[in-house]
Amino acid sequence: MNVNGLSGLNELLNELLSLLSMQHFLQNQVSIPLIQPIIDLLLSMPFVGYLVALILWKPMFALLIFPGLGTLMAVLLFIIWFERKLTARIQWRKGPVEILRQAGGVIQALADGMRYFFQEVIVHRDAHKPYFLQFPILIFIPVLLPLLFIPAGSIVGIESPYSLAIAVALISLIPVFIVAIGWASNSRYAYIGTIREAFMYFAYEIPFILAVISMILLYGTADMVEIVEKQNIPGIFLNPVAAFIFFLTTVMATSRLPFEIPEADQEIAFGPFVEYSGIMFGLVMTITYEKMYILALLMSVLFLGGGNGPDIPLLGNLSGVLWLFVKAMAIMVLLSFLRSIYARLRLDQALRLSWNTLMKISLLSLAIGIVANIAFGLGW
Amino acid sequence: MSDDSVDFLHSGPLAPLKKWGTKWSLWPVHLVTACCGVELAHAYASGYDGERLGSLNYGIARQTNLIIVEGAITRKMARVLKITYEQMPEPKFVIVMGACGLKGGLFWNGYHMVRPSDVVPVDFFIPGCPPTPEALLRAIRSLQEKIVSGEARNTIEFEKYDLSKINVRGEQPLKPPSPKHYSPTPPIKVDVPKEVDWSFGKKLIAELKSDLEGLYKSITITDKNRIAIQAEKDDVVALASKLSKRFDHVKNVNVIDIPHEYSFIVEYQISSYSVKELMPVVVNLFARIPRNNPRFPSLAVFWPSADYLEREMYDLFGVWFEGNSAMGERFLLAPDTPEFPLRKDRKLREEIYSEVE
């Protein structure tokens, strides 16, 4: 046997082990001065210490805590409850409250989730069974991956010079999955809803991408970390037109009212999702809310300065996380508010709006982006 | 009873979670069959706000777990109710609202009525016509308690009376009167004359009398703008061909069943849309036919609007309109409705009273 080859393998193994070692995690650790003593205590424990180091490793923190899974779940539970509550308050009602009177029924979405979880999942005879069951789970790939590219202060899952482009490309995949879901459902309402979704997809996607490109031209880079660093003045003041387009297309993309055309429960009974029941409906129903969360994060990164904000020394690295979270939540609350105050547009009205007006304004935003890049000297 | 659902919620180590989730998330599907739906809307609007209990009205059967049957269920809607129930995923519950859902209520013993408890397993009944929103919310509360405790309870405990003591008249216990109670039947007159100040009517009658000479038995003014023409069955076609020049449509076709005189009265209410003076005038053209051979010439040739009305009368009374091409078919009634349900000699479902221990 070749001795050199064996030593090469050995080196590779050592390198791999060093990557998985606690020291490697600790080099790139989230620092939180407020609870540092507790973290130190936990790190000194034999097995728990390794886990804590792993979770506090910045890429893993981005994946699991913020902006990844943990925050996503919490936001989902909160925003669904909040939307019901807000609608109720606007209609002079109380909204869900009896489940937990002390906190205004804040765990209502959790109870609904539990009920969904234990309900029968019906796969009707006409459905394409494998796709019908696979797509609601596969859709988490384009939903969760963009979260890794979004920087929260110094915490970022994957750094890349093309992170914005990759995130937008992944987000654009979500409607494809929704169309596939509608196709697999194979029912009349699902068919109508799918067609509407496809129409809306083409209508909002072009102004949306043009707005993002105008911001790339403005900042001179597609790296979101750099974009956040360059925003001494928030992007919404540099290019308000692009911000407006981005907001409006977000409303369309997440099928909020007044553009809740593909789902339209009063007309076509939740369109593509009509045949889903039990936990599968729980999964597909949250897609738009997840998309809303990503787009709100993206919007706060592009236009509101991301994790920029007054530094709070006690929170350390979490300071950026806090600011990004606050900004994203403000946008989501605004989007929820739209639901209870607007009526629904017809499909042709929405299409005319986006192909005519939005397309023209988004071309204008491109020009503004180029001019602002030169005027503010943001460089390439 | 839908105890399968409750059994499922009470089984396994995750039972507390299942019970908790289902208890606070009872979503009724939109299936508004009758007027109690107004009370349902009221119960979920800003006054009472049923959403406080975590209950949310939802559009689609697949994503809900509760049906609130609002009132009367007809034979046709029974099918819809069953399909909706079958579409819903387990565990699922049913609340029936209103007197109609209990025993028929206003439509008691109607030929078209179905008891919801014959179609789907019912968890709770709410009596009332209609029940108040409070009563509906109380039923939802009771259902929540049933989900947690596993057994359905009345929300009201009635006082118990000793029936033998309230019987003061004699030894025989009081019995409710038989529902088959015939009242003495007065002769039925369709053309009761009435003196009214209607000069145009008198002129019109004179014209009609000279026009229809020899075809009618009598022409009377029964009220202002109302004229009744009695005729023999054999003369009706000739009468109609003459009347159709003056009057252009049939408003209504009606059959009166008179079992004690062994006859039907067939009425055609005809009027005009084209002549302004005749617009308010309704002429009632009627004839008697024997009950054992109910045949009548169809007048749909002269007035096309009579076609559907004749079919409906065949559905309900079995009067055969000769010349109408759709005779012998079901028109409006559900396939399983008893034959000719509005005939007075149709057998009713007998109510049986018995003491429950």
C-alpha cells in the first residue's frame, strides 16, 4: 500500500475533524454579553457544551435560530394569530381569546396546528398521489434556502457575492411549486386557482426582478452583506420608486388582499389548496406566510438598512438580529393590515395594473438606480 | 353517534394534545340550508363573536371539522349534507340548529323533509325557532366539554313531573289527540261574487260574455280586478283559444284537491302584459274534473308559460295535462319523494307517543 496516499487520507481526516471540533465553532461564535456567564457555564459541560458551541456557531445560528427555522416558526404562529386578531379588532370583535385569556389568545395558531396535525389526511381518488403528498414538503427547499443568504448584522449563513441574485432566484421557484400542487390536486377549483397563480406569477415577477436589479445597480453589488454596509442612508430614500414596486409586488407575490386572486376563498375555495386536509393543509397554507417572511426580510435588507441600527452593547451580535427582526415584523404587520381593509381586485384588473403601470414604473426605478449610484458615488 | 371521533381523541399517549387542539379549533363549514343561518352569522359577528372560542367559519369541507346544520333539511339538501360530511376529515362533529332540524318544526310532516339525524350522526341539538346566538355558542361550549370529558350532557336539567298527579279528570291518563283529525269540510267555492265599484270590470264582463257565448257556465267578479270564469272541462280549449287573443300569459296554474266531493278544481290565472288596461286584471279560468280520472287539456299551446306550472301540478297532484309532453316525469321533486304528495289522502307519518323510563 502507498504510504503517501495513506498520510494524505490522514490529513484529510484531521482537517475534517478540525472542522467539526469545538474550537472551530468557537472561533466564529455569536457573542451575547448579556448571557455570557450562562453560555460559559454550558460550554464547560461535556456534551451540552459541544451542542451549545454548535448552535452558537454563526452559520448554524443563522440556520436554526435567526433568520432560520426557529424564528420562522415563531413568526408563523404569531402572524396568523395577529392577522385574525387585527381583522377582528377592525370589525369590532375580540378575535380568538378564550384559549389563553391572560395573553389575548396568542397561542390560537398553535391549537389550530395541533388540530390539523391529528386530522385525517385525505388523498382523493383523482389526485396524483405521490406529487400531491411530496410537493407541500419539497416546497420548503425554496422557502428555507434564501434565509441562509440574509445577513442579520454579522450573522449570515452563506456569504457570496451573488447572494441577492441566488435568493431572488430561489424565491421565484415557489410559485412553480404552487402550480405543481394545483396540478397534482386535479380538481376544478384547484385548476382555476393554478391558472390564476400562473397569470399572477408572470405579472408580478418582472417588476419585482427589475426592482431588485435597480437596487443592485444602485449599490453596485449583489452581495447582501455589502449592501447592508453601504446603506448609510436607507435604500428607501435612495430609490423610493423601487421600494414602492418591491412592496406592491410583495403584496402580489404573497397573495395578500387586494391581490388575493389565486387563493380567493370566497370565489374558488383556496384555489390550489382546496383538496388538502389535515397537516398537509397546514403546510400549504403557511407557504404564503413563509414567503411573506422572506420577502419582508429581503425588503428590510434592501431598503431599510437590514441589521443597521443603534448598537446595543449588552446584546452584542444579537443587536443586528434585533433590528432586522423589528424591521421585518413592521413590514409583515403592515401586510397583515392590508388584508382586513381592502377588497379583492379582479384578475384582469390586477394584470392590467402590473403589466401597464408597474412595468413602466419599474423601468423608471432602473434609471433612478443608475443615477443614484453615480450621484452618491457608491461605486462598483 | 359520532363517538368514533371522541374515541380517537381520547386514545393514545398524545390524547391531551389532541383534545386541546380540537377543543379550541372547531371550524364550522359553510353549509347554510335555511333561515337559522342568519343567527349563525349573528353569532359570529361583532355582537357575540364566536371566534373568541377559537371557532372560525371556513369555506371548504376538507379543512373543517364541524357542521352546523342550520334548520330544515330537504330531500335534495340531505344529499348535499351527506356529501359535505363525507368530505370532511376525521375527527368531525355535527350540531343541528333549530326546530326544523329536530322534528320538522314549521314543516312538520312535510313530504320534502328529512331529519338530519337520519343522514349524519348528530352531537348536539339546539331547539328554538330560531335559536338565539347565545344558544349556538352554548352548544359549541358543550361540544368543547364533550371533547374533553368524552360524554355529551344536556345543558338544561328539566324538572320531573309525576304524570299521574296532573291527571285530574279521571283514571284514564291524558293522551294527546290523534293527529289524524278531520274537521267538517265546508264546500269550496272559487267564485264568490263581491259587489265592487269597478266600472271597467262590468264593461269587460259584458264583452267577455258576448265573446264567449255558450262556452262558459258563469262569469263573476270576485273582487276588484279579479274575474272568475267557470267552465266545463271539454270547453276549456275553445275558451282558451278565444281568451288568448285578449290575455297573453298564465300567471299561475293551481289545483285544489276536494276529496269529500271526489273532484279536483284546476285553475288557470291568466292576465296580460301587453294591454295597459288589462295589466292589473287577473282572470281565473277554472273547471272541475273527477278525482278518479284527473285529466285536463294542456293550455301550454296558447300560453307557453303554463308549461312548467302544469308539470309542477302533475308532480304534486298527479293531474295529467293532456298535450304537455313532459307528463309522467319528475320535474321539481327529489327522486325519493312520495308520489303526488299534496293530495289530501296521502298517508302521514304517524307520531307515536310513549313514556321513556
